[in-house]
Amino acid sequence: MKKVNPRDLSRPHVWRPSANSATSKTLLLLHGTGADEHDLLSLGKALDPTANLLSPRGLVVESSMSRFFLRYPDGTFDEAGLVLAVDELADFIAVAAFEYDFDPAKVFAVGFSNGANAAGALLLIHPESVAGIAAFGTTKSFMESRSHVDLKGKKVWIANGVTDEYSPSDRTDAMVAEFKSLGAEVQLMMHPGGHEIVMKHIQQIHRNLA
């Protein structure tokens, strides 16, 4: 496993500004394991064609696959690594907002799988950095729930599959309960399939986000 320096904009990423980048929402696109900063650009465009797109690469590399944090063979997460990842993402957002001149108060994190869990952890640990998240194929980021985080006014969309082994129903329920208990506005959407993103959920989030 190797890391690269996350403290400036040398981190691999894609920036696609909108026509009015200073006033538009910015979608922070967080890819799944084995993908890269180009993977979710079409998803971001479908969710909100008027938004800026900011897509960083995960800095953890394992078996030649990029990700934001490690997931162990038993399904548990490297929680210390996840905290480090979201600290790095919060720093990256702040530097990017200054460099690219977008509104840091209008950032929404959009993630799939490993990136979706990073989005959820980012909201819990650095709620000041995002206005909300759209998490596809996700599960509860930390085993222990957080109780001293204020998520009032934050928007959360969770889009999972009924047969997705990555997202067991009990942990999905616990995740929804945690976000709601902290004051977030949560919308849970389920499709009948597995670990995938479906157009119905994209369209539903688009109607609320764009």
C-alpha cells in the first residue's frame, strides 16, 4: 500500500467547472474501489448538469487498485484509515475552493461503494465541508455511532440494492437512524438488485438536487 501527498492540488483529480462556477453547486465525486477520478463524471452530470464537478482519486493503493480506505477480508473497515481519508478530503475541498473559486458552502459529496462510505464519513467528521451527500451502494461507515455531531439542514440520499451483500439491511437501518438522530434530512431508496447504481435512483436524486 502506498500514499501520495494530499496536502495540495497535486493530488490526481478532475475539475470541470460549470458556466457559473462561483455560484453553482459543486459535486465532489468519490469513486469506488478500482476506479479513478474519471469514473463518476457521467453520474455527476446526470445528477446536476449545472453543477461544478470535482473528482479526486482515492489515495490508498492496494493490489494496483485505488480506493479511499481499506476494507478488510472480514468486511470491516480500516476506521483509522477512513478518518485520515476524510481529513485529507476536507483539506482538499478547502484548497480546491480557493484555487477554483467555487462556494464551499454548496458542496455535495457523491460516492459509490468505497467512495460512498468516504462521503458518509466526511459528513460525520467534517460536516462543515459538505451540504449533503448522495451515497450509492453504501453502508454504515463506523461501527460505533456518533452522538455529538450536528447535521441539521444536511441532505442525505442513500441509494442501495436489496440483494447487495456490501450493504446488509441491518447496517443500512442503523446508518439511516444515525443520520436522522443527528438532524439530517434522509431519503432512503432501495432497488431490487445488488451492488450497482440504477437510473431510477439517479433520476430521483436529480429531481431533488438540481
